[in-house]
Amino acid sequence: MSFGIEAASYYVPSLYLEIKDLAEKRGIEPAKLEKGLGLHKMGFPDLHEDAATFAAEALLKLIRDYEINPKDISRIYLGTESAIDAAKPTASYAMQMVEKVLEPEFGKRCFKNCDIVDLTFACIGAVDALHNSLDFVRVNPDKKAIVIASDYAKYELASSGEYTQGGGAVSLLISAKPDLIEIENHWGVATESVFDFFKPRRHFKKEDLTNAPENFPDKIEIFTDEPVFDGQYSNQCYQDRIREAYEHYKEVSGQEKPYQNWKYLIFHLPYAFHGKRVFTEIYSLENGLSYSNPQEQKAVAKSEDYLKFISDKIEKTQRASSEIGNMYTASIFMALLSGLQTSFSEKEELAGQEIGFLGYGSGSKSKVFAGKVSENWKTVVEKWNLFENLNERLAIDFDTYEKLHRKQLEHSVNPGYTGFGLESVEHENPVLLGARYYGFKE
Ligand SMILES: CC(C)(COP(=O)([O-])OP(=O)([O-])OC[C@H]1O[C@@H](n2cnc3c(N)ncnc32)[C@H](O)[C@@H]1OP(=O)([O-])[O-])[C@@H](O)C(=O)NCCC(=O)NCCSC(=O)C[C@@](C)(O)CC(=O)[O-]
């Protein structure tokens, strides 16, 4: 019996900012961002969008495109690090939004007997949800699970993370009928507790805040959606963890040079070119190349063999990231969609090919695993139209971007939007203070 991904869908924020506009305003050479890091557009949420609406959109699209009966879904596990509440899972908001839309067809509370939960481990939380859900269907082959990866990658204005911002969601149907990709049960894992990127509770005093309301407490401790991070150190942690997890994968799978058998290498992409920049180390180790100082490392990165390797096994998986930016938990799955969509559009046959995954989450953990593209993969991919849909987004100017970022806008940039949207947040009723209410526009 085989297990894996039966179907997949996605949602990207409805707005975007051209990276060259950001570069110009921040005094950064556009070529550094475009040619150095591979960034072209930054996906950005409108006022009514958040990790819950992204998740709801990706869930509804999955159900509709692949004609899934929601009552057949035993669990929805959502990986996110942009939870909208510290206790009530974002999955519960997404589930309720979708239930309401499906009510005419499936009756009230179609997910009544569905097990839902959020999993958080920075960018790797949705890989954990996938791993866990695969174990679940292996034990219960007649059941199906849905994994959703949903995030809004937001950094402080003018920080070195700002140009990597992005967001969106990917949803995956996990079952014993893996029409898209069969996932093998070998998992390389590496974990170390580090402070490369994290979102601690932070203390604020009333005087720290502009426009604090009269009744605001003198001191408050809150989570903010902007991380504390050390960019270059986080790169190093990423490189170290994927090397360790890859070594572990070799042990558990009994393979000598697994990457050589992989058609695509699917990385967690905090920005488009990250995977190809960090894989030089594993590549050097596998091929007996010297890699001990920056000159040697540059030489490997620029070598003809490595450039061909990137062009064959990585480049197509980066394309969506260049148009969206970091999607945190969803980035690795969007890299998969990008590679498969491009192969599909170029009429390349992938059935039977092996694909390797290298996940990373700050804080830190890596998981390395692999899968085989199924005979039916094209029947799944034909629903995506990924790059056409990216072209449907609305461009915003820098001024609007900054206002959205600072939460200074009163109304959505696109008041005529369709789909899910946040409609209000309770601020009067003391027993519901902060409750978020969402709606759906056809
Ligand atoms: C990612 C960094 C560190 C990048 O940091 P940076 O300082 O912006 O860029 P850099 O100096 O590392 O690299 C710039 C590249 O552009 C090139 N360059 C320069 N100028 C030009 C030019 N004119 N024309 C062409 N190329 C140019 C330059 O040569 C270099 O390329 P290289 O040669 O080294 O490959 C920064 O954006 C950052 O701090 N981001 C936030 C943290 C982050 O994304 N870390 C990534 C690893 S950790 C991770 O992935 C987890 C995460 C973040 O997703 C969170 C989670 O797990 O939840």
C-alpha cells in the first residue's frame, strides 16, 4: 500500500508590491534583491486577510477542485507561526469559515467529527503536520487527512527581513490514494535549540505606544507578528540543520548519495535563491570538493557543474517564491507546486521520478524526506494554473504598503474583493473581547 498526497491547492495574498519599488525607497540596489536573492514581487495581504482567511481559501479550493466530501475528512492539521490567537487554533477559524460556505450542500457543521489542531515550529510546522498525518493514514488507511500550511511573513519595516516578506497557504489531501506524490517513510531529522529567529512575548509600556487608548493598561506583555532574528546566523543554522538531517536521512534510508536520484530538490525557501545558496555544502561533501573557506565555497557555487545542477534540479522550484516571497510553513510546499506546475506546462513527464524535500524551521529543526511522483499527477496539477493566478493579483504602491504594514488603513485596498475576509473584531462585549468575525463574498 502507498501513502502520500492525493491532491493539493493553494492561496496567495491578493496584493503585491514590486521588489524594485521597495529597493528604491530603502536605498538598496535592486540587482542585489533581484539577481542576488531572486526576489521580484512581495505578496502582501489586504486589510481583511490573515493566516485564517488564507487557510480557509486553500481549504475551500481543495474541497471544490477535487470534489471532496468534507464529511470524509477525519482531521485537519494546520501548520502556522502566524496564529491569530494564542489559545484558539487558527484551524478552528478556517474550518468554521468553510463550514458556513458548504452549509447549503452538506448541512450545518460538516466538520463536526473532524479532529482539528494547529502545529507550530516556525517554518517546519506544516512538515510536522504532514509527517503526523501520514502516520495517521498509515495506521488508518481508510481515512483521509488535510494538512494546511498558512502564514503571513511580516518583518519590521526597513529591516533585512523586510524584502523577504510574503504569505499565503497550501492545502494537501493526505491518503492511501496518493495521486500526486507517494511519500516514502524515511525521515532524516536534526534538531538544536537556537535563537536564530523567534517571536518571544515582548513587554510594552503605555508610553511606548503611539495612540494608546485611554483605558490601555500601563504595562502589557504581548506576542508581536514581527520576529527577533539574526539573518546571517539563521542562514548558518539552516545550513547546519539540513546537513545533519540529510546525513540522518542517508542512515535511515540506506542510500549513499540520495540527492543524485532526485529529479527536484524541494527546499524551505525563505527567499527564492536560498536553497541553491546553502546546498553547496552538502554538494561539496558528496562530491569530495574542498569547502573550508569563503573562496572555495564561492568556487563551488560558481562552478559549471553546480550551475548545471541548479538549472536541472532547483531552478523551477524557485519560480513561485520569486513572485510571492517567504510563506514560512507554506514555502516548501509552494516550491513543490512551482516545480510540478512548470514541468506540467512544459509537458515534461514526471511519473515515477523521485523528489527530495529539505525542510527547515528556525529555533531549529530540519526534516529530510522523499517521494515518488504518481502516474496520475497531471490530473492533480491541471487544476492549479499557478502562474496565471499570480498574475491576477493587485499591485500596490509603496505608500499603501507602508500603511497596511503599520495597520493604518481603515478599509481594504480592494473593497470589492471576493472570498473570505475579516469583517470585525469584538471590542465592546467584555466576554468576547478580541473575537474575530469573518464573512464570505461570492
Ligand atoms: C536572508 C538574509 C540573511 C539575506 O541577507 P542579506 O544581507 O540581504 O544578503 P546576503 O549578503 O546574504 O546576500 C546577498 C546576495 O546578493 C548578491 N548581490 C549583492 N549585490 C548584488 C548586485 N548588485 N547584483 C547581483 N548580486 C548582488 C551577493 O553577492 C549575495 O549573493 P551570493 O553571491 O552570496 O550568493 C536577510 O534577508 C534576512 O535577514 N532575512 C530574514 C531571515 C531569513 O530569511 N533567514 C533565512 C534562513 S532562516 C529560515 O529560513 C527560517 C525562516 C526565516 O523562514 C523563519 C522560520 O523558520 O520561521
